[in-house]
Amino acid sequence: MVGGYDLTEEEQQAFLREDIGLLYVLGINGQLLMHYAAFTGLEWDAYIKAMRLGVATHGNVRAGLYVMTDGRGAV
């Protein structure tokens, strides 16, 4: 299912597990991710909670539009 895409092992596993929080932290655009979340049956409140849990569990968003820093430029 994800074999035809240039994804890391971590990205593949997050996608297959439908791990919205980790996908967000890995840098998946939130506008696209919300549609994927809806496709998986996740309701809006649970989607927002999953994104927050992803940051709490896996750390700052690592790449993409929503990248987070610690205020000193470190991700």
C-alpha cells in the first residue's frame, strides 16, 4: 500500500498504524492530514487531540510548514 512512495520506515509505519500524531510531527501538512484523519474515521476533536499527543509524545514538529523550534532555532 505504501511501497510505491519514497517514505522512511518510520513514515510507513505511522501511515499504516494511522498514527495522526506522529505523521504530524514528521511534517505532514495539517490541511492534508485532516482529510486523512477524516478518511480513517477520526472526528475533529480526536484529530486535534491526536496532533497534540503526537507533539507531547514525539517532540516538536520536525519538518514542513508547522516545524517547531525551541526558541533558539533547534527543532
